[in-house]
Amino acid sequence: MSEAVIDQSATPTVARTANVFAKGALVLLLVLALLYPDQGNLRDKAAGMRAVGYPLISFTVPVLWWALWRDRISFPWLPDLLITITCFTDILGNRMDLYDTVVWFDDWMHFMNTGLLAAAFVLLTLPRDVGLGRVVERCLAFGATAAIAWEVAEFFAFISRSTEREFAYADTLGDLSLGTAGAVVAAFVVHASWRRGRLLDPPPAVR
């Protein structure tokens, strides 16, 4: 365990600080969105489901670490931060009304957030000495699944009852393509970082 703790201590302080800040800000923004849905630009956009789902997603790694990994490895700050960012940026983007005022913002979020989630999954589950093909495979498997799950949830949460359903098919195809592309980019970035001696904290889900 001592070797793992030493390796994990290499996690930059900024990642730990950003993680704590993002989680606190996420909870605050969700509370405000529930109290004032119009100001959060989440009216008719499944604010309640986000208020439940996003904390569950953002605190999954801490719960898993406490229950399964804490006796053999230090806390995986970076993967946890990447997961939290995806929830935080979505709520922040709605709060700032970026989805409705910046034409490319929604596309960017699908690309970036799917990539971040795929990168976090790889960092949590793969040894650092595997080849690029295996990293791409893992990123695609998780990223494509996450993208599909999001589109299904989004459709039943609010699109099926809104005027956006007329354009839902084309939008869904675009979102799935962007999410898949984000996962592929994440695979190349993570693998290149490993080859350069970065992001080498041991994966908690691999013994």
C-alpha cells in the first residue's frame, strides 16, 4: 500500500482543490436550480432528475473508494475530478444560458464530457502498460454506452414532451457521433500521457 500511496501523492494539488470546489459548486447550483428553475434555465429540462442523478454520479468514486479501495490505495483525485466536471459544467452551462445562446455549446459538451468520462473510466480500470488498441477499445465501449444512455434519458426526461422532438433524430445522431469522437480523442490523450510518464497513479479497480 505504501508504494501506491507514494505514487498517488503525485496528483497535483490543483486537481484536489478543483475537485472539492467543483463538487461544492455543483451541489449549490443544483439547489438553486430546484429553488429557482427559471434562473437556472432548467424549467422543463428535468431539473429534478439532474438534482438526483448528478450527485449520485459525482460521488460514485468516493463511495467506491471508501467501500472497496481505501485499504490499498489513496483517493483517485483526477478520475473523480473528470467525472465531477461533466456534471458541474452542464449545470453551469444551463445557469449561464449557454445552451440557448451559443450555437456550438451543446455539441462541445457532448464531445468534451463523453471524452472526460471515458478518460476517467480508463484511469480507474486499466493498467498503465497496456497498448493503444486496448485503451481505444475501453474508451469506445464506455463512451458509446454513456452517450446512448444519456440520449435515452434525455429523450424520456424532456425532449419527448417538447417542441425539440421534431429535430430529435438528427440531434441525437450528431450527439452520439460527437460523444464517440470525444471518447476516441480521450483514448489517444490518455495513452500518450502514459507514454510520457504522466497520469501514472495506480488504477484502483485493478489489483
